[in-house]
Amino acid sequence: MVMEIIRVDCKHIIKCEKMAACIGYFDGMHVGHQKLVETTIQASKAKGIKSGCITFEPDPWCVLKNMTNIPHITSMREREKIGEKAGLDYWIIFSFTKELANLPTNEFENLLKDLNVQTLICGFDFTYGEKGKGNVQTLKKQHDFDVIQVDAVTFNGEKISSTRIEKEIQNGNMPLVSSLLGRNYVLSGHVVNGNNLGHTYGFPTANLKLHYNSILPKKGVYIGYADVMGKRYRAMMNVGHNPTFNYQENISIEAYLVDFDGVLYEEEMKLEFVEFIRDEKKFASKDELINQLKCDVKKAKALE
């Protein structure tokens, strides 16, 4: 069954079929968020009703803090795909406005009632309504729907959170990021034309133009996978400025695909980051660079 995507705002609510729904912003759809989704699906099956996820767009910080161009771990579209794969029936996107943020708690609860929420699943630290006065305790005082609280999900004794994951991405700690996300970290976009210098070294690379403002891994060389043209390739990726022969002011994201021979310009591509293998550096000569690239590719080839 295809998950239905529904957009609403505080003045235009669509009454869905009876459902159990989790609620939150869900940047990353990490292991903690997945626990909310799993609990939601379990609750929906127990009651014989639909399952849904209620989220918000734009990022509430854009509205509450007047911030712009905020980078994220995942795009809304990627979150939707993860939710659909998990088995959700509804993906409900509230237009986040100052009006929604300033609603009295009881009016926000009424919106959930009007959506036909029968059971609401939320994290222990979920807040809502005017000045964030609403929380799990206030939700449990209302009588229109049941409330299930999901406690913090931890890894190595520390709470899994989007903030923690962002920090580890920026530190290049990809094995930990994969554990916290429940999957490898991905950057997605389309391939754009570069300067083709990689061809002269025997290591042609595909330059990725991102689809959205993503959290960038720290500068350096990584191994992982590239999904492009319906196939998956082992890959060596570089995030940085190409300091040896082609310095660029803006950070570029390039990938060399193992065992690929062809043209990728304008193709959609996703890069999965498995492991950071070295810092970006300026080499003394072309031969020194080529020898290092051979070592890097050997590590990529060793991936299963």
C-alpha cells in the first residue's frame, strides 16, 4: 500500500481515517525516531486503525528563530521514503507558522482530534503550543485520544539525537553515524560537469550538486557507495577544495566509482558514506597524488 502524503495547516485540517500517529520534526529519521514509528505501527495494529506520522515544514527554527538556509541530515522527501518503507499509512505535514506555534495547548490538541488521531505517540521531551507550554503531561490530561510516551533511545549510554548525529557527521565519524541513523549517511543530488582533471590521472570523478542544504561531512576522503542509474557501486569520495591542482573556493563533493565506465552528467546520484580514510592534503607532484589515489581506491574495493 502506498503511503498517503497530506499537507494541512491550522485553518485547513483534513479528517483522515482513525489513526495512531507519532509527532515530531524527525530530521534524520534516526534510530530514536524509528522507535516512535515502530511504536505507532504497533499501536495502530492493536486498535485496527491506520498509522501516521505528523511532522512540520518549514523547520520550526526558521519561524521561531528567524533562521534561514538551515542544513539538515535528511530532506523531507527522504524522510517520507523511510516512513513509507516502515509501513506508515499517512505522512501528514503541518505548515509551521507563527500562528501554529502560538496556539494555546488545547487548540493544538483540537487539531490532532480533528485529524482523527486516536492514539498519539511522542518522545518524552516533545513540546507544543504557545511558548512550548504543552508537553507529554498536558497531553495526558486531555480526553480525546490516548497518549503513548517513548523514552529516550540511547547508544553507548548517550541519547540519540539529531544534534548528536550532526556533530558526528561534521567530525567524519561515519561508523558511529551509521549506528545512530540505522543506515549509512547519504548525500543526494545530480552529477554536474567538472573540469575533467580526474581523467588525466586515471581516476575520473563525478561531481555531485546537492538537491538540498545538507550537513556536510568534514573535509577529507571517504569510502562508501554510489547509487546511480539503477546500480550500486563501491566508491571513493572527496569532500573539500582539491588543493593539489584544482583548488576551489567552495567545497566540492566528488566520487570515483569502482568498475564504472560511462557518462554520468545530469544523472541522479546518492553517495553513502561508510568510513573516513584520510584528510585532504596538497601533494607535491602528480605521481604522489596518483599513488595515494591508488591506495584510496584499494580501500574502496575492499568494501563488501
